[in-house]
Amino acid sequence: SISLPRAQAQNLLRRPGAKVLTSIAKEANFVIAGEDAGQKLAKAQALGLGILNEEQFNVLLKEETLKNLAEKEIAQKAKFLNEIFELNNSKSSLFS
């Protein structure tokens, strides 16, 4: 789970117009997963959904343009952030 209460996170996403699902489904654009996400994370991965950790979620929320994004654009931004974080993590592991 993430440190932000679930209801608060859902409200922050709904405010700019995102549709929040309560279960993992292929219709989802992305999933926000904490450190101990468990079976829901595995299901999201199996469906090929974008997965954001708490840090990525916070970056998405802080973006001023979030208010102007449609659901599809939010998903694209989430995927982009995920790719950046993966790239940064792979670079740091190369130099460790």
C-alpha cells in the first residue's frame, strides 16, 4: 500500500477526471502499487498494465498539467514516467 489513504488518492485522481476502478481490469490505464502489493500487482503485470510506485504517483499528482489531461493522456504520461524511472534504475545499477 502507499502512504496516502486510498480514498484520498482516489479523490485526487478523480478531480481532473480520471476514472478510478476498485479492481484490476484490462480497462485500467495504470495501477498504483505500494511495496507489498501482492496478488493485485501480479494480475496487473499479467494484463500488461502500466504500474506506478508511490514516487511516480506523487510526480504525476504534482504536475500542474494533470488537471488538463484526459484519461488516455494520463495513461501515456504514467507509462512515460515508468519508462524514465526504469531507465534511471538501470543506469544506476550499471554504475553500482
